[in-house]
Amino acid sequence: MPPFEPVLLEAIGTPESHTLASYRSRGGYAPFEKLLAEKQPTEVIELVKSAGLRGRGGAGFPTGVKWGFLPKDHPGPIYLCVNADESEPGTFNNRILMEDDPHQVIEGTMISSYATRATTAYIYLRYEYPQAWDRLQAAIDEAYAAGLLGKNIKGSDFSLDIYLHRGAAAYICGEETGLIESIEGKRAWPRIKPPFPAIEGVFRKPTVVNNVETMACVSQIARRGPEWFRSIGVPADPENPRDPGSYGPKLYCLSGHVEKPGCYEAPLGITLRQLVDEYGGGVWKGRKAKAAIPGGISMGLMTEAEFDTPLDFKGPGTVGCMGLGTAAVVVIDETVSIVDFLHNSCRFFAHESCGQCTPCREGTSWNLRILERIRAGKGRLKDLEILLENGNAMGMMPGSTICGLADGAAWPIKNAINKFRDEFEDYIKRTNPEGWMVTDPVPALQIVGAH
Amino acid sequence: MPTVIVDGREIEIGADERLNCIEAARRAGAEIPHYCWHPGLSVVASCRMCLVEVGTRDAETGQTSMIPKLVPACQTPAKDGTVIVTESEKVKDSRARVEEALLIDHPIDCPICDKAGECLLQDYHFEHGQPERRADIHAFTSKKRDMGPTVTLFADRCIMCTRCVRFTREVAGTGELMVNARGSKEEIDVFPGYPLENKLSGNVVDLCPVGALGDKDFLYQQRVWFLKREAGVCGGCSAGCSIQTEHTQDTVYRLKPRENLHVNKWWICDEGRYGWHHLHDPSRLVEAKRRTASSDADSVEWADIVTGLKADLTTSVSGDGRLAVAVSPMLTVEEAWMLCSVAREIDPQALLAVGYVPTQGEDESFPGGFTIRGEKCPNRVGVEHVIAAFDPSVPRWESLLEVVERGECTAAWITAAYPPAGGRPATEVGSWIDEATAARFAKLREQSAGCLIVQDMFDSPLASQANWLLPSAGFAERSGTWINHGQWAQSFERAIRAPSGVWPEGRLLWNMLERRGLYDPNVIRREAAAASPALAALAEDLPSVGLDLRLQQLATS
């Protein structure tokens, strides 16, 4: 077993780890009570800033900085939303935290609420997590019963209510403004930004949206201190003043064609190869890896040759992936057709596009239909051009959509075709010897849709 | 003054104006294509057709720095130093891409689509689209379903701009429409059991930039390129909404709202929108008739009417006779002015009263700031101003009825021209005047020289008693000026000619005043403005959106 001692996952596997008693016995809630008694909210923000914590939800935005965007001296209410709509394919670290150590998440929520002066926190839970729902609700009830939640907590003038909100199973609800719309009871169509949630969020009030794992990290920073947190991971590049570094432990979700899939805690900056070999027991069945998704399907694709890339907030970007994302690594072995992989990816995004912006709504379904046709043996080389063009044109980065879903839909296309172009061309020429060179529009397949 | 730079041209905007880049660019003559943005609705920035390059020019250094990605013009405020580039290759490429995306699932059934000819998808594709299709070719399908009593949805033509959804939520306040499903499968729909049924429902058809929402009243009736458009004013209530009358060959096919921020913004109500059918009602009066003691209802020629009316009235009021005139609030200011002038020429003591003012319920306001008035006539205020110039006491319909009932007048000239209530066929609804009220004219008939002139669009208990029954014009057949409940005056030209056999009131009165040539409402309007301080603002030609009479009244008082 690797040398790193798990912190976020320390209680996983111990009996009754989800209970308040277990959490207390590990020193839980004492840091919260101490901060509440001794520190001002601004000091707590500084504490988190000094730890260099970056959001674990995917974008990697520095958490303390995000809190600092809230308007000063706002009359309130200010809201905190914990994003537990963990829907990125391959990702399940939030689930483990919520099911087996919910108090760690709730303490982080309390500390974050205190720091941001939020008096109401919503935990937006994805529909498909019934056990997480039960455990979180039980933990919240325990916290109320222990006087850790409610009015004037522990005799202070800080009050906090936490509500558990269960979504209705849509990927887009994980986008922070989609999540906010959904909490408000509306269709989860992401909002146009600015205004950002810190200025205008839930019910048009200042709002912070943070990931479940971020909350757990906040608990640990409060317990072990920012110096401990900074001692782990990859320090900031001194040459680049805009690099906030990649500090702290990270929960990597390893799945796909490895011997031992699972959620592993490791310092940020571990390479993909280390993760697969040292934690995952190598590629399964003695086969070789072909590629891997570095952090959820929307981050793109790494080839086997790129496996030595460190999985920190900077690493995947150096090999053409979008970023670290949710650090959900899915390994694909040499027997998998990359055409099938891309088809599956396109099917997911066509199904989950919320349908607000034209380029994403129409683009994702167009991409899917092209892939369907290629797999039906009717592909053309021109299709690859169209797919790449669509991939380059859709998303927040070129500016053609409101939220990042389209970027996530585009990245697997760009990576798969650019990195495995030969395989696509071979497949198309082999399966469609008569028509691979056609450039005029062809009749559509009669396909059953993605639903 | 803040300066905005559009495609290199500098334009100044007002210091307190809050314009987005679409509006600012339009000032500079650059049209940025857009589907989802509408000035009367919230901004969603979802169609992505209006993407442009935007930057800022530093006031001190003059350096321009551009945002590296495209931004939606609808959502980007135009401020001092904002640089907008609407025609770069990047922008054109993005537009072509959006057009291409919108057409992937569109049935392209323009030959059978009512919107063809006024469809933004067509226009923008022609202007900004790619010449060739790259997406796969689909077999034609059609998904058509009812949204409610007025609107049909062609779901596959929809481009999901959600203007209609936002309209029902933000302006009508009824929220019947929603977006169902997700991604490319999503569709506009109503909630089960709650059809699109509100008093402003027709506006969603105007808002629809493509052929997805069809107006059942207009569906398959006429090709839009055959329609001629005349700016008009709705005569349905005292709100006086600006409209566009769309017609061909003297037949109205539909009414649409005309943007007028002072009156109706971008909307009209369904009652007004569909309130033109009475113009072509087969039961409409189209023949002038004269009834004498010896003959019953002979038709007469208009040339004879001009002289005959005058002769009859003069005879009737000779001695101690008196003429009573009801000036209908359906008449224009000019027609009312001429009517009063003619009446006073014949009988200087003539009673000039405001005609019957139809009302129906209370004023009804909507969240979007639109109000349907309970007073179902367009020009009560204008008629009052006209009468006040002749008789400051401004007698009402009721006092005219009392005078007639007591037999204190020997002649009565009742102008009416009321459309059937509720916009329904005339044969289905009662007349504006009931039998009992008509019976109050009994004494007039008993007098040997008694003369009753009725000018109306439909038969009524009063019309059947008339010595002179003259058909009157409908709202789209008149020219002149109406003044709405809030003293807002708007002039308009007739859209269609009155049916054969009908002289609009203006033409008859113009001839009775022995004016030369064709009826010209502008001449009368200027005369009225010169004679009446209340109408002084009408001396000049009115702007297309009309003007507020109160400003001039304040200035002169």
C-alpha cells in the first residue's frame, strides 16, 4: 500500500463511521466549536485562503477567494449551497463521504457558513443517492439534537439551518447556477453570468456554491491547520504568479479496466500511472492501457503515453485535456474501440444537454447522430471534420454557450479524434468501403434517440 | 455623452440610457441578428445568434482591448468606450454555425408554413447562413398540436427561443407555456389540462420568430407577401393600441400590434386582435335607405343624401324645432368636428351630445404593464373635446335620450358605428341599443316633421325606426384622429375602402359642408386645433406614435 495516510477517508470502513459519536471520537466538531468561539468569520476565510484550498468540484477555483467575492456588510440572507449533485461519469468520491462520513461534510458546511455569514445552507443531493440521503438527513438530525445546528449555536450569535434538497436526476443541476435555479424550484437552466452567484444567487441573494469534498477539506483544514494542508500536494509555480498551486489530499475515483477500482486518497500531483499501478493494481487481465479519462468524461482523454502526467490542477491541461475536473479516472484497455468510447460520450452529453443554448442543444445531438451513423457502417471522413469543427465551436471558451457543459461535451471529441485519428479513419474506411469519401449530405439513419 | 464604437463608427448614446449592444449597434445602422432577445422580455441569451466581438476603448490612452471570446450582444451593456464588432469573420462564422444548427432538425417546410415570408429563420439564413447543408437529410415530418383556442404549435419548427414562455410568465402573468423535456428533444408545451388561454394569447404568435406558433385565426388564410400593411389604431377599447392592419383587396386578414412605448408597448389583446371580423360580416348594413310616410325604406344614392338630409333637417327644425345629435365615440375627432359643424349650421341651437359609450366590465391590467380598458370605444375623450368647443357643458347620451323622450326635439341624428360586442358575429349578440331605449324615440316619430337619422353598421331596434338609415364605416375604413383614455392622440389613415354602397362618415360630412375635392382629415384637424385650445396640439402632423394632448394643454393654460 502506498505511504500516504488517508485523512478525508480516515473513517471509511470503521464501524458506525457515519454517526456523530464516531465523528466526535475522531475529534470532529471540536474545531468548529473552537473557531466559533475564538475566530471572526473573516479570520476563517483567511485561514482557508492561507491553506491554498482549491474547489474540488471541477473548476479548481480557490475557495477562500470565492468566499471573498461576497459583498461586504450585506444585510443578508446569504446562502451556502453544497453541490452534492455528483453526476460526472466516473465520479463517486462525494458519495463515499456522504454515505460513510456525513458529519465531516456537515462540519465543513458549518465552518464555511460561519465564514461566509450564511444562515441557511442547502445540500443539493443528486436523486440517485438514496443511502447518502438517509445518512445525511440522519446526520443533520443528530447535529440539530446536539445543538450544533439551529438558532444561536453553542450560545453564540451564529445561527444556521441546513436543508437537504434532493434533485431529480439531471446532470445540468451540477452546474452551479443550474443548481441554484433548481433549488428555487425552476427548470435547471444555467444563468447568464455575470452576475455571479456571489453577488446574486439563490433567491437573488449572495450565494456560495461549494463541492462536498471541498467541505470535507475545510473540516480537515480547521482540524489540522493550513500548514498541514500546504505540506501536501504540488506547490505553486514561483515563476507564475497566477498559479495558486495544487495543495492538499485529493480523492481520486479510479474505475474502468483496472484490477482494483475504487476511491483512493492521494496527494494532489500523483501521476496517472502511479494511480493505476500503485493503487489500482494495474490494468486488468494483464492487458495494456489504451487511454484514460483524467477527471470525468468532460475533461477529455489521455493516451497511454501521457500517463506520466501529474493529476494536479495543472497537469491534464499540459496534454490537451481540459483539466483535473473531478479527478475521476476511467481507464480504457487496448481492446476498446475509441469509436465506441466517443459514441458513448456523445450519447451522454446529447442526453444531458439542458437545451438552452443553440450550439450545445443542436451540436450534441448532431454529434451523437454522426457517431451513430459511423458505428452503423455509414461513416465518412468528412464526419470527422464536422465533429472536430463542432467540438471547437461549442462551449463557454469560444463563447458560444452559457455554461461549461458544452465544453465538456467538446473535449472528448477533440481529444479522441486528435489523439486517435488513425483509428477513426481506419474504422470508417473498413466499415464503409463504398462511401467513406462522400462529402454531400447523406440520408439520416432511422435511429432510436438517446433516451 | 457616452460614446460607443460600432464597427469603427462612433455614435453617442444618452447618458442615462441603458442600451444593450443590439440596440446600440442599431443606432449605428448595424443590425445584429437575434432570436431570443426581445425588448419587452427578460434576457436569456440562449439563441446565441447575436454573438459579437466586444471590447473597451480606454478613454485616456485610446487603446482598445477586446474580450478574446464572442459575447452575446443582447446581454452586454453598451457603455462609454464599448467597442462592438458585428461583421468580423469570427462573428460571421458563428452566425452561420447557429443557423446551421437550427436547421438540423427543422422540417424546412416553408411552402406550407404560414410564417414563410416574414420568418427570421428564413431571413437570417439568407443573410448569414451557409449555402450548403452538411447535416444528414431527414424525411419530412410534422408535429402539430393545439396550445389553446387561439394558437397551434408546430413543434418541429420551433427554435427554442422561449420568447412565448417568457411572455406568458412576464407579461400575461398566466404562465401557461413551458419547456418540456431536454436537449434536442425539448419542446414548448402547455401543462396538462391548462391550455394557453389568456386575453393576450395572440401575442405569442407575433413573438415567435419562426413558424412554430400559428394563429388559428390566420392559419392558411393568406400568404404574407400579398398583404399590405397600414399603420392604424385599434378601435376595440379606449386604450387605443397602435396596430398594423394587414389587408389585401379591401379585405383585412389580421391585425398586429405596432410598437408604441407610450401606449401598448409591443402588445395587443386578443379582443382587439380578432376584433376585425365584423368588417366583413355579411349582415352589415351596406345600403343607405330612406323611409317616408308614403314609402317604406327605399334605397337612395349618396349624392341625393347630401342634399336630402340637409333639406329634411332644415324643414324639421324650422320654427321652434330643434335638432339633437349623438356624436358617436367611434367617430374620429375630424368626423365629430364636421358633424357638430353641420348640425350647428342647420340649427344653431342643436343639442350636441356624446353618443352611447359602450362599456364591458372593469379595466384589466396585466403584470407586463398592459391594460385592457372596460370602455369599449376608442374616442370618447376626443368627442368630448370636440363637443366642448361647441357646448362647454358636454351633454351626455342620457340627456339626449331625455330630450328626445320629452319630445323637445324634432330631429335626431344618431351616429353609432358600434361593432358587435365581444367581437362576435352580429347575429349572435344583441344590438348596442335595446328595444326599451329605442322606444324612447317614440315622440319623435309621432311628430309630422320628425326626422330620425341613424348611421350604424348593423341593424338595431333604432335603425328600424329611422327615416334615414345610413350605413357607417368600420374602424379600418376611417381616417382621422382618435384620443385615448389618457389624452394620447394618434392619427391614422384608412387601411381598406368601405364596402361598395357605404360612404364613411367623413366623406358624407365633408360633402355636406360643401368642401371641394376629396375628404382630407388633415384640413379638418388643423381647423379644429385652431378653434379649440384643448385640441391645439393637433395643429401639426402627429408623429407615428402619436402625442400627449396634455402637454399642449399645460402649455396653453
